Amino acid sequence: MTTDVDTPAQATPREWLGLAVLALPTLLLSIDVSVLHLAVPHISAALDPSAAQMLWIIDIYGFLIAGFLVTMGTLGDRIGRRKLLLIGAAAFGLASLAAVYADGPVSLIVA
């Protein structure tokens, strides 16, 4: 007596690559937040921010992620998720470059 059981399809290398590409922005964000927390003493010494400015420097990532979550999901539906991912990666790179050259706490917060 044999039974015909459907076995689940195995993921192809292309699907694994797609998963890696989609997980990369999350990995980069978590690394960037970790580096920021490690750099807090150096930022405090170099820029001399107030306590409120230091909170903004540390917490701005969470605010932006929460604020853009629904907005970027809707925009991704309209213009395409791949295009939005590439635009977001370029914007993140430019903002990181602007943060490197920030000469004060306000310009760092804006960057």
C-alpha cells in the first residue's frame, strides 16, 4: 500500500539569494545602531552635545524606522520594491556620508 504524499518544494539558490538581499538592509541597520552605541563616548567628547541632543542622536533611527514603515510600504507598492530598496540604500549611504562630516550635534541629528 503506497500513499502519495506531497513533499514541500526545496528553495532554489535564487530564492536564497533573494532572502539574503532582503535581509541585508536589516543587518546593516543593526550594525549601524551597534556602532552608534559604541561611539557615544567619542561623539560626546568631540561634539559636546546636550543631554537632549544626545538622546536625539541615539533615538533618531527608531523614530525614522517607525515613521517610514507604513509610508515606504505604500510607496513600494506604487513604484516597486526593488527600486525603493535601491533608492533607500543610496539615501542611507548619502546620509551616512553626511553624518561622517557633521561638525556639530545639530548637523549630526539632521544627517
